[in-house]
Amino acid sequence: DPQRTAFLLRKQWTLYSVTPLYRFSDARLRDYARLLSAFIAAEKQKGWAVEVGVELDIKVAVSSLPDLRGSDQDQAAILVQLSSRSPASPKNSEEKVIWSGWFCCVSGDDLSENVPEDFTCLPLFLASGAESYTSIVGSWFQKTFDCCFRRLAISPLNLSWMAAMWTGCKVDKTASAMELVFSVPRLPQPLDISYAIHPEDAKALWDTVQKTPGEITQEEVDVFMNCLYSHFHRHFKIHLSATKLVKVSTTIASAHCDGIIKFLQSQYLTGVLMLLTELAISQIQ
């Protein structure tokens, strides 16, 4: 449902992998909101997560996003939102969402089948907002459900897969250029190289490389990237193969090696989440 998931688009999300949650229950989401709210209030007393000179009344909402799963075996996604209204705002004014985070598992059947009954598999966590709130919320979930959060980085190899897969996707709206950002190693000062390719040119190249529509192999991804490298070297005499791919931006989504993602097309949301779920599971295992 594009309307239910529209708020997930065009925001910067930080990725984490999460081990299975012990004795988590969908039926107790309101209780979890109340308990997390009390935990945040206690942490505020210690001086955490409070803007200087501003006292915020933070409310917690925990809800289910059943649309965000790849199969019936997947656990429904869980959304956690923190909202507030400052004392200076009128009493009838709307509360503002100041932080969002959500757990999901899209086509994570392999992990779900191998854990005991008391555990719930939601291996991918995405957060948008101040890191201090992410730390508090993560701390509460770790203490309550005996789980562990870890930042999820994206390797250059996985970024190259994303570049190839997203280039091959058809979009209803006008496609934007594919941009690849490379970091040059071993220099006194950081240096990045940005390489933009017209979407039609990138799609035409991928169509000549891909042998079986709907299937992608490592060999095809390598050929696709090597063709882009050769074209760049022909014009600028720079070997991109000696650099590190750190960011990929396409019409579908953008992803950074530090584990930061931005979703741009609702129709491909579950497809992107399927790949990220796979990466999160590989880190857990």
C-alpha cells in the first residue's frame, strides 16, 4: 500500500542488523510503547536525548506494518515512533515526529526456520533521527528482548550489485542519472570521484550484459562494472578499479557503504528490503 509506506520514502535511514528477539509479542505493542516511554523518561532524568534549553514531552507509538514482508512466513514489520510537542506550542497543535525506527524481515525464511519458537526474527532495523534516541531505543530493546544491535555496513561488492539491479528496473516516472561515488585510497587528504551515467545509457549497457531477464549473476555484475570502468578510463585515464566504491544513487534508491539508505520508489521498496534483510542475516550468522 503506497499510502501506508509513503513516509518511508526520501528519508535517510541508518541500517542495523538485529539478532532474534526473545519473547516478543505482536499482541503487546501498546504495552511496549508504555514501557519504552517510561524508559525514555528515566533516561531524560540523566540528561540524555534532551536539546539544550528545551524540555520535550516525548510520546511513544509502537505499531505494525503488515504490508512490509515478502511472504506469509515473514514477521510483520514493527514501527517505533517518538513524537513531541514543545511547551511553547498551542495545546491543540499536532505532535511532531522527532525519531522513527522500524524492524522488518522481508523473505527471511532461512533465518526464521532455524530459531526456537520463543524467538521472533526481525533482523533488519532502520532508524531516522538523532543518534541519541537510536541509542536509547536500541538499549531498551536489547535489555527487554535479549537481542543485539550492530551497525550494518554495505560492502563495495554489494554496492555494485545494487547498481546493476537497480539500473535494470523499469520506472513509471522519468529516471534520474545513476551516480557512483568512489573513494581514492592512500591520499593525505580525502578525495572522492563522482561518476554519473545517463539512465538510458546505463540501462542499454545492462541489457546487453544480462543474459537471462529476472536473473543476475556475479559475472554479469562484474562485466557491467568493468564496462563502466573502461569508459571512464578512456576519457579521464583514471583506473576506478583501484578505488573503493562508496555510494550508489539511482532512481530506485541510494545506498552508502556506511549503512545509510534512501528509498525513492514505493513499487521497489520490498525488493530493496529483501536484499538488505539478506545482508543483515549474513552479519548475524
